[in-house]
Amino acid sequence: STKNKINMKMLKFLLPLLLVASCSSFSLNGLFSSEDKAEELPAEESAVEDIDEEVDEEEESEDEEEENVEFESLEEDEEVEEEEDEEEEEEEEEELDEEENLEVVSLEEEDEEEDEEEDELSALEEDEEDEEEEEIDEEEEVESVALEAEDDFEEEEEDEEDEEEEDSEFL
């Protein structure tokens, strides 16, 4: 357990150090430098400041040039954008025309489908009417046959009665 405590203390010290060391702007030379080098730093800073001033002047002149170039390129960009906008508008118009054509075609197809459905429905209705008429005709025929049979039966009965009467008259 004492080994674990020692290892933990080392990790507590080494992890932050390793984290700082992994940073690109950190150098181990800065940790181990002497005071002599620390005195030399102010002299180097003045040279660094001179270089910074020169760099600033160059950047300003470059910025001015870039502004001129940017202004010219902005004008060109605006022209290009206008052309692109016009092309996009034309494409959108073409797409709208295509959509309208598709809508018209689909509406025509729907109308044709509706017409076909109506034709099928009317054909089915006619078939049903024909079947109903046939059923009615069959019923009428059955009724008429039944009536005829009834009439025939009544006539036969009457004929038999007449014959019986005639027979009884002869007797």
C-alpha cells in the first residue's frame, strides 16, 4: 500500500507536468534556464519589438492592397452572383414549368382513370339492372305458369263437374 501511495503522488506530480509539456509552446529549456539568460531577454525583446514594427508596417501596406483587390473582387463577385441568380431563376422557372406539365399530365391521367371507373360502374349497374329484369321476368313467368296451371286445373275441375252433371242427367 505504501507503493501505491508513492505511485499516486508521482502521478499527481507527473500528469500536470506531462500535460504542460505536451503543449507546443512549452519548452523544457525554460524550466532549467539560469538567471544569466534571464538578463539577456530584455535586449532580445527590443529586437523583437523592432521586427514587430516592421511586420506591422508590412501588414498595413498589404491590408491596403488587399482592400483594393477585395473591392475589385467584390464588384466581380456581385456580377457573378447576379448571373448566378439569373441562372437560378431560369432553372426555377423551368422546374415550375415541368411541375405544371406533370400536374396537367397527372390530372389528365386522373380524369382518364375516373372516366374508366365511371364506365366500369355504369357497366356494373347495367349488368345489375339486366339481372334484376331477368329475375323479374323469371318471377312473372313462374307466376304466369302457376296461374295457367291453376286455370287449367280449374277448367279440368269444371269439366269434371260438367261431366258429372251430364252423367247424372243421363241417369
